[in-house]
Amino acid sequence: MEFIEVDRDGKQIARVQGGCWSAAWQRIDREFRAAGLMLEAGSQVLVRLQSSLHPTFGFQIVVTDVDLTFALGDLNARAQSIRKHLQDTGIWNRNRSLPLPVDFVRVSVIAPAGAAGLGDFRSTAVRLAGAGLTEFVYHEVPFQTRDAPSRIVDVLRGIYRSCSVDATRQCAVAIIRGGGASADLAWLVDQKLAKAVCRMNVPVMTGIGHERDRNLLDEISCIPCDTPSKVVEHIRSTITRAALDRQRAQEAIQTRAAQIATRHEAAVASVRTAIDRDGMETARLAEASVRSTATGLQPGARMLLDDTRSAVTSVRTAIDRHTRDTVRLAETTVRTTATALKPGARALLEGMRTALDEAAECARGAAGERRELADRAVRNLLASITSSVETTIRPLELGSGKALGEISARLEALHQSASDKMGSVHRDIVEAAERSTSLAGEVVTGLRQEAIRDAGRSLDDCQSAIAIVRERAESLDPRTVLAAGYAILQIRWGCR
């Protein structure tokens, strides 16, 4: 052990080596344990010393006894007071209860410049940083001065504030110091420093002193380690485990991607088969619909043609019959008129003959005076005969013209009626044929468009599936998968 004297500023002014015989130490330890106390680093005690000057070993001090009444010295009392305060305020387990990091992307290291053990720490940290696995940010702070706690607290506060910014977020804080005299760690027993460590929002790692050293910071930190070498070894092993986990995750992703690709290929093949089947079925239905429409159209057209023929035949028959009746009626009228005309004409001729005979007789009887009267009588008679004949013939002419005009009008009316009926029947046939053709065309067009739309949708689904497979296949690049795994783990554990 060592005995050191310091001034008011904490500067060392004297130092001497000392020790304690085994028998004396066992007796002192039994007395402390019986009193429920333990002698540990940082305890301030009152000891009884025996000095000697040896010609070979020089000046030495030997501890012969420790005063129990002064056992709870200032350092131990301060540590106990800090523990009680942290427990009463409810922050004793705050940092220790944080989840352990699954990876270390950026680590802040707080250590005194040139401290023992920092070289061992950096020998491994340099390899990790050179591989791009971890970034180490070093903060050099003295541990053996009076202002050491406040300077360490200032560094912790800066790290705490930087953790709110994703780009500079720390995954952990390491407080390390190599081996040395136990009294050099007394300045780390500070209430503000302990509170700052408990309130840190990232895990705190400690590696202070040797394996036998145990201090207050080890009790409140999330990851206490015995030495700085064990701190960096813990970081390395964690990164190794994370890499193995990422490798296993990558293999699982590749297996899953292969399964998805196989399933999508089967789905694409199934879709293609369904498209071919639906296309053939659509074509068959269209062909059947067209044939059905044509088959339904032929009987209707034939029926319309038969009806048209029957109507034309009926009209022709009616025209012939009416024409024969009209001609027969005209012949009867003419014959009746001629028959009625003959007796009148004969009577007129007989009367004319009689008048001529009488005139001849009168002429013979009165040849001179009555010649002129006879001539006038003859002229009057001729005029009367002419008038009578014209009067008799005019009704006959009028009746014949009227009959012929009526016959012509009726023939024209029958011809026009027959033409209208034939035109109407022809238009009905044409319209029915056009409707049937249009209906068949619409059915075929609709079926064709539906088949095209189904094929387009199926092709779109195939293209989407192929695009998904390609995208997932591209995402299987090892660098992409590794970066994604890092990002997932960093997000999951709040580290970047």
C-alpha cells in the first residue's frame, strides 16, 4: 500500500511505501467484519504505524492497527451519503436499467491523458475504427485533481445534449482509467458526478483500475467492467455477435426472397394459363354468340321473305281481279249504251224518212210556194236530228270516258298500294337484318373488349409481380442487406 500527503489543491507533496503483516491484517479484518464494516478503496481511516529504516529496503512504514472509531472516515461517509441520496431520489438504477446495446456505432471515451490501460484500449479500438465498424470519440480529462468531477460532468452533459440529435447520437459512454494507487480514485467519489452518470440517456461503461478495484461508478453504471481492456473487448464481442445476427438475418432474407420469387413465378405461370384459358373461352363464346345470332336471323329473314311473297301475290291477284271486274263492267256499260242507242237512232231515221216522204208529197202538192217551206223544214229537221243525235251520243261518250278514267284511277291506286306495301316489307326486312347484324357486332365487340381488358389486367398483375420480385431480388445485395440490418438494429435500440 501507499501513503500519500497532498496539499489544499490536491497536489501530491509526499509519498511513502508501506504494508501490513498478514497476521495483523487478518486481525484487523476480523474486527471490521464483526463491526459490520469493510475496508475498501476510498475508505478514510486512522491507522497506527511503525516506521523503520532498513539498510537494504530503506525507509518503510508498517500498519500495526486501525482505529474502529475512525473507520467511517470522510471518503466512506461521503460514498454512503451519495448512495443514500441516489436511492432516495429514485435514480440509483436509472442507468443500470437501460437496455444493453446490441451494436456500437459511436462510443465516447472519457479517460485521463496518458492513463495506464488507454494504450491497450486503443490497440483494439483502432482496428474496429479502421474497419468502419465503430467510431470512437476521445475526451481527455484528468482524474486526479480537485476539479476532475466537474470536468467529467461537463463532458457528460455535452454528450447528453448531443444524443438528442440523430446525426451525433452516441451508443455508449466509456469511463476508463488504468491501474495505479487506490488513493488516486478518491476524487471520483462525488455526488454531482454520480448523479450525472445515473441520469445519462445512454449506457455508461466503466473500466477503472484493476480487477480488485471496485468504486461507486461501477455500482451505478449500466456495464461495469474491471479494466479498460475488458471494456473494449465487450464492444468487440458485441459487434461480432451483431454481425453474426445480421449474417443469419441475411440468410433468412435470401431464403425468404427465394421462396417469394418461386411463389410469384408460380403465380405468373398460373396467371398466364388463366389468360390463355379465358381468351380461348371468350373467343369460343363470341363465336357461339355470332352463330346463334346468325341462326336466329335466318328464320326471321326467310319468314319476312315468305310474307313478302305472299303479300305481293295477294296484291297481284287483287289487282287482276279488280281489273277484270272493271273491264267487264266497262264492256257491259258500252254494250248497254249501244243497245239503248240503236232503237232511238232507228226511230229517228224512221221519223226522218216519214218527214221526207211528207215533204215530197207536199212538194209535189205545192211545188212552187212550198218549196222554200220544204227546204226550211228539211233544214230544221236535219238540225233537230243532229241535235237529237248529239244529245243521245254525248251521255254515251261521257259515260265511257268516266268509266275509263275510273278504271285508270283504280289501276293506279292499286299499283301504288302494291308498291307501298312491297316497299314497306322490303324496309322491314332491311331494318331487321341491320338490327341483327348490329346486335351481333355489339356482342362480338363487347366480348372482344372484355377479353382485352381481362388480358390487360392480368398482364398488369404479372408485370407488378415481376417488378416486386426484381425489387426484392435487388434488395438482396449483401451491402444493402447489411446496411438495412444496421439501420434496423440502430433504430430498434435508439442508436445511430
